[in-house]
Amino acid sequence: MSNIQAAPQAVDPAIGFSTFNLRPFYPPVAIPAITIGLIYLIIISFFSFSFYLPIHMKFIQRQRPLHFYQLIILRWIATVTTYLFLSLFYSLISLAFQIPFSSGPAPHTEVANPATVYGKGSFPVYWMIDFVGMKALGLACENVAMVVGMPYTSFWLIFWVITNVSTSFYSITLAPGFYRWGYAWPLHHIVNASRTILFDTHSQIGLNFGVLFAWCAVNTALFPICCWFMRWKTMRQKKKESEGKEQ
């Protein structure tokens, strides 16, 4: 009788299937960390530009103590340093909600509830994926904000959030082929890497970091050009204002 209770499919219908979720998303409080919570990562990285904008505008004036290339270096370092600490504070929220980061990996044929891929080293890796992800998302926002300016940056934020979210939280394989461009978008790789770290799912963390670093490299290369364009727009506007006052 004990065998029948353990395997009732052997009696009726004689053949049956049992489904096991080997990597359940547990505890439930961890789910926002890989879904809706990551929207705040985009928003925080976007608004860091507006926080520093009044300071940056002062250095653009003609009577400035810095050369322009020094201003670019200063801005880039300030921005990346901000992302480093903002990503740390963002990651600490997960610890505050007691998401486990030290349960360790588990065999891939056993149900693990919960399991983290790097054991006690999971939190530093989680922090780094948030930092590199915020850098990839934020530098793109910085470049666009310097080129298009206000109020058009608001439209960019809407576009950036929608395109990242629509290709990140669910499998692109099950979506229409139109969404295949989502494989190159930053948030898709942040979500996949976070799932790997928190739930010990199939790891592509090397690819995830690689794509995010590629976004960082491209946006860093474009950063001086966008700074120059912003300076050119500001000086042209000031020149028009001075000519209007003289007339």
C-alpha cells in the first residue's frame, strides 16, 4: 500500500507523469527583484543625469577652471562613481527584504528551494550585475539627454522603459520574431543574470556581462561626442541671447 500511495500512477492510469519545478522562484519576495523592481534601475540611472546637470552646466561657461577634455573625464568619473554607489544601495534593498544570498548551489536534478549559484559570494556578483547594468542603461540615457535635451528626454525615458521591459520579463523565444532585437537590450541580460544568481538557473552570465560591457564601451566612446554637442548647443544659445540683448 505504501508503494501505491507513493506512485498512484502505477495503478490508475498505469502510466503518468509528475512535474517538478527544479528551480522555483522562492521566496516570493525575490520575484520583484527580477521583474518590476528592475524598472527602478532604469529610472534611477536616468535621473542621475539631471542631478548633476546644474553642476555640469557651470563648467561649460567660458570662464571655466577646467579644459574641456578634463570636464569630460570629470563627468564620466562622477557618473560612473554615482552608479557604483546607487547600485549598491539598490542591491541592499534585496538584503533588507531578506532575499537569501548564501544558500549555495544545488544539483541540477533536485528541487532546490532556494538556491544561489555562488553561495556566500552571490551578493557581490549581484551588486556587480546591477552596477554594470546601471552603467549600460545610464550612459545611454546620458548621451541621449545631452543630444536631444529637454523636454524630449521624457519621450526617450518612455521608449527606453517600454522596449527594455517588453523583452526582459518573459521568454523572447515564445514571442513573435519582431522582438528578437530584445536579445541585445541591457535589461534582458540583467534579468537573466539576476535569475542565475538568485535561483541557480541555467547560467549564461558570461554572455550577460559581455553584452552589458559592450553597451558600456559603445556609450563611453560616444560620451565625448555628446558632451561636445551639448557644449556647442549651449554656447550657440548664449550667443543668440547676447545678440538679442544688443539689438
